[in-house]
Amino acid sequence: MNINLIANIVLVLVAMICAGLLIRKTSGISPEYKASWLNVSYGMLCANAGLMLNLSRDFPDLSSYYLLGPTQLNLVLKTLFYMLAMGLVFNGVRQWYPLILSVQRNSQRKARLYRKLVDEANSIFLRWDVDGNIISINRYGEELFGYPKQHLVGKPVLGTIVEEVDSEGYDLAAMIEDIRRNPDAHANNENENITRDGRRVWIGWRNAYIDAGHDDKPELLSIGVDMTERKRVENALYALAASISNAKAKENVLGDTMRHLAQAYASKYAFYAVYADDSRETMRVRALWDGEKLITEGIYRLRGTPCEDVLSGRVCIIERDVQQRYPEDDVLENWHVESYFGVALKDSNDNAIGTIAVMDVKPMRLPDWSQAILHVFADRISGELERRNAEENIYQLAHYDVLTGLPNRLLFHDRLEQAVAHAKRNDQYVALLFLDLDRFKHVNDSIGHAGGDMLLKEVAERLRYCVRESDTVARTGGDEFIVLLSDFSSDKQVLQATSELSEKLVNIIAQPFYIDSLEFYVSVSIGITVFPQDGNNIDFLVRNADIAMYHAKDKGRNRSEYYHARMNEIAEKRSRMESELRTAVSRGQLLLHYQPVVDVVNGEVMWFEALLRWQHPRLGLVLPDEFVGLAEETGLIVPIGEWVIEQVCRQLQAWQHKGVAIHALALNLSMRQLERIGLVAVLDRTVADYAIDPSQIILEITESMLMQDPERTVPLLKILSERGFRLAMDDFGTGYSSFGQLSYVDVNSLKIDRSFVAQLEKEGNVACIVPAIIGMAREMGIRVVAEGVETSTQVEFLQKQGCNLMQGYYFGFPMDAAECERYIESDKHTWQIRGAGL
């Protein structure tokens, strides 16, 4: 077969197939390309017709099938087909050219747009090869890392923007292979990178493996986001959470929380404050971070501040111009605060108790999470505050006196132990002043417990005022206080300090107290001990100070006494006597002696005064001066006094049955008995039990007892007088010498104190005072009794002044009941009076 024939047949088949395929594909071509596509397709068909004419030339017998004529016609047709094919193809190509240009321009525009987006993006676009070298980086990456693109291209990632110390053992090739095989394996990761100026920035990367084909090497595209700020906030929040979690372990946890809070919000100030008092007009700053240091104390006015809005239930978020919103807030102005964000602290009952806030000197842009986070930590801090308040309350109750707020006995002993230990190490001195209020029980009973509490609080304030900040003032119970002084380098120094302080304390307590518009007076007795000479441990120091205080009381109260060794003997004797006195009544050791009161005009015995004695099994007959004071202090005088009242009534009844002409007995009442609510009932019951007329009982009280609390004593004495008891004023002239109060009390007689009578024979003012007392009493219709009369000269002087009733050794010593009966039946006393020349 002819080679040309085979070639032409192949060309015809190829052209037919291509033309068919081109025409078939037109349905999937976009409209702008469809016309040019059809032109090319039709051109291919025309070329195919030309090729088929070539076949007719080679097979003349076939020309009849094509209706073709001679060779010339074949040539003409073939030429026309080829020209048509060329025209159609050219036209199609001509139509493609602008389209190709358009595609090229679009491609270039998209490339420029891509580069613009990459350069303007707030993310890093980093291309790097599988060897770890940088191919390109966008403008944001240049600015963030501080390197120009030219400096970075070709440089290794590790050691340039990722610190090598963090990449030790880091297999870059293995990581790239992992990304290629498993794109999600290292698709996301975070690491710390280093900038040109040494700053450390956290970058979050999204990595992609790019396979460029057989000709180009594969590469990686990493898109990075600057996470430094987010990491800073996260770290600050973690620190906040840790500080709250470690609240029990750290003393200044809330202060640390404020520092971390300021860091989390990138603000200069962070603080929390609580109400300063119940008025809720001021706030007390408990912790404030000012950008450099922690401030733990401060008071500011609440009105006109953003905190006021927070506490009223509003969330206060002011990102700028906060001073304009709150012009009355001086703090905002003084601290140049521009922005404020705060929420309320609440207790378990959902009541606002304070505020937590951040402030800055520039406008703040708060992220979406800021409010939720601050509320979370407000809740945590509120819980911590409640826990601490509970702990503080427990500690306060355990270590401080509830009434006065002073340290109690427990805390005082702890501080005393520390002071003594410090003094031992440093060869120093420590001093204790043991204070006990004189006559406090009388005041307390007079004005009630509420008034007594007010007085104790005022005493505590006066004590605080007198001491140094380093000293401790404690209330150890009742009306007892103790002052601890320390850090003295010499005995001279400590003696001077204790002497000056004790004098100051005595004087300031002696000043009047005003309670419920009433004026009251108390005094204080102080015992002083010094370490180490008065005791080498705290128990001895306190005990010896207590002993010294009782010596101060024994010496007249309202004074101080230094401890000395002999006081131990006295204290032991006192303690032993108190113990024995408690059983003296039940053991029948107490007894009464009686001393007559006589009328010197007719020698008649007017009455006897009952005088208490203690028949001690070891000491013999003990006079009242040695134990009545102790009985008063310990309260034993009350049962002893009731025993005296009963014995007096029993004795009067016995004498009545015997017909002895003793018709009245006098007995002494103590202040403790007057303070006792049941005194009237005891007297009424006892005289009724023994069938004694109340007028046969003369109740003697001292002038000072009347004047100590006239508001209480005068009404009580009126009740006793109305009951029929006779009243006598004992020891008149030694107290306030007030006749004014006597006008309110039905006093039958007053007794001139023996100290005046003893000085009648001496030159001095007494010779004028006694006649004045007698004259005033006569004007008021009150009989006068002179007690302690021992000489005829005294009798003569008193009688000349109009005082006829006398009592003393001159007329008879105290005697028992049997001797009284003999004394009444005898006329010796009349003889003695006559012997005095009267």
C-alpha cells in the first residue's frame, strides 16, 4: 500500500477525532470562550475535508461518492477547504488572545492582592524550606522580629527567631516529615521566640506542608499570631488563681492578688476596700497596688466616687474620662486616674461589703472576658475575707476582752512570756503594774451592770492614753487591769518609769466619770513588780504584783506600792486568815462584845454597841480591825453581818426574858450590806423571829458610806427608818462632813469620831470643829454621841459644849453579855461619873 495513502488516512482520522472532541466539549465551556472554541472546531472540520479530498486523488474510483469531478475541481475545493480552515482557526486564535491577556492580568492582580493581604495582615506569614531556612517573611513578621526581610532570607529559623536553647534535641527534619505524612500532627503549636532587641514573644503557629512537584523542593508555610499579651494575661490569671488557692498559707495573699490583678489588666492600680464602719460613709483600703508597692491602709470618703456606684449594685466600667464622671473624687484627680473598672465584694447573704477595682492613668480597652474574670475573683476574695473575718473574730474572742477590747489574760501571759524571754537574753528589765479599782462594786451596783460596763470601758481608754505604744494594757477580769512595761536597760530607768506611770494612772482614774449624765468617782490601787528581782518567771511576777496591790489597798487605797519580800509573809498570813475566816461562823468562833453609851448627866446607860470579835484558836481574841477589812474585800462581811444581826436580836430577846434593863443595841452595817438588795428583808425577818421591836435596833453607818452613793443609800435608809429602825451616823467628821444629806435621812444620832475626841486636850482647830458639829446637830434635832472618851478632861469639855452622850474606855470596856448584866445592875459607872466631878 502507498505510504501517502496511509498517512492521509491517519490524518483524516485524527482530524475527525479532534474536531469531534472539540465540538463535544463546547457544552462545558464558559460563554466568553465558546465562540473561539467553535471556530477552531469548525476549522478542524474544514481541514479534515481537505484531507479527504487528498484521499479522493489517491482513489479516483471513490470520487464519484463525493460527487467530485476532474482533478481541477478537486484542487479548487481542497484549496477552499484549507483556506476556510485557516480562517476559522485564525479567528479562533484571535479571539483567545485577549482572553489569555485577561487571565494573565487577573493572575497578576490576584498575586498583588495576595502580597498586599500578606503584608498587611496582623499575622506572620513565614515560608521556609525543609532544611529549616527562611524563604520569605511578610512585613508584619519583619516588624515583630525587628529584622528586614533581606537579613532573614536564607537564615535558619532556629537561632534567628526561635531561641536555640529551646530547640535542643529538636529534630526539624522529623517534624517536617511528620507534617508531610500527617498534616494535623504539627498543624498547631506555640513557642517562645526572640526578637532582634532581645524581647521574648509568644507565637501561635499554624503550619502547612507544600509539595511543589518534581522540579521544585517542598516547603512549609507557617502562619503565626502574636500571643504575648494573651500569655501575659493567662500567667497573671494563673498567678491570681494560685494566690487565692494559697490563701491559708500566705499571710499577704490579698496584697499579692492585687499585684497580679493589675498585671492581668495591664493597669497601674488595683485595690480592694471594705466599709470602714457601720455608718457606711467611708471605705477602708485593705490592699492597694500602686504599680510599685503595696499599700495596706487608707481611708477615703465614699460619696461621689465610682465605688459608691459599685456598692449600690452597678458594675462600673469606665474606659476613659472617669474624672469628668466623678469630679468630687479627689483620689481620681490626685492619682491622675483616667479609667476605672470595679465590682462589689459580697458576703454570704449577698450584701455588699466592699469593692474590688482596677484603675489606670490611661484609657483601658477591656477584653470580653474582663468582667466575668473580675466577678470570679471578687467572689473568691469575698470568701477569703469572710474566712479571715471569722478567724479574726475567733482570735479576737480568744485573746481580747469583749467589753474593753484590751488583751485578755491569755494574750497578756503570752506577751509577758516573750518580754521576759527577751529581757533574759538582753539583760534587761520588765515591770508589771497590777491595778484594781477601788469601790467599783459599789458603783456597779448603783448604776447597774450597763453603767458599770461603760465605766470599765472609760477606764480602759484612760489606761491606753497613759502608756506607750509598745506597752501592753490588759484586762484580766472584773475590775482588774495589768500593765506590762519592757525594754529597760537599768533598774534606775525602770523605777523612774513605773513611778511616773503609776502616779499618772492614780491621778487620771481619780478624775470624775460621767455616765448617763451622772458624776461618779472611783480610785485605783496599784501593785508593782520588776523582773528579775521580784520574780524569775511570769507566775511569780503576777502573784507578787497582786500582793503589792493588796498592800496598797490596806494602806488606804488610791495609791501604788512596790513589792518587797516581806509582803509574801503578809500575803500568806492574809490568805490563811481568809481561809480560816470562811469557816469562823460555822465553827462558832465569832462572838459579840458590848460597850455602853451613857448619859453623863444622870449616869444612865442609853444603849450598848455590839462589837464583833473573833476567838481564833491559834491567835486568841482577834479585834475587828484585823479581819473586817478582809471580810469586806472578800464579801464574807455579808454572811458575817447577817450573823451579827441575828445575835443582836437573840441577845435582846434573852435580856427581855430575864428582865435586864437593856432595851437597845447598836450594830454596824458595812457598805457591802447596804449594797445587798435583801438587807431590809433580813432585818424584818430577824426582828420578827425574835419578837424584837425595830426601835430597839440602832443601825450605824459611816458618813463616807452615805456620801459614796446617796442616790441609792438615802432611799434605803428612809425605808429602814419607816420600818422603825433607829439610824446613827458613825465616825462623823472623817468623811465629807455634809449636813446637807442628813436633812434627807431621819438620823437619830451622830457620833463624833474618836480622832477628834483624842485631840480635844491639844491646841488646834479640833476645839472649834467639835463645838460646831454639836451646834449644827442640836439645830437639826439630832443627838450627838462622842466616842473614844478616855479622860475626865474630855468629858468636861464635851459636856460644856452640850454633848451629854458619851462612849469610851472612861465609861467601860467592851464586855460580854454576862458582864453587861452585871454592869447594868452595878452603880460603878455612876460613881465614875461623879468621881470626874460632874
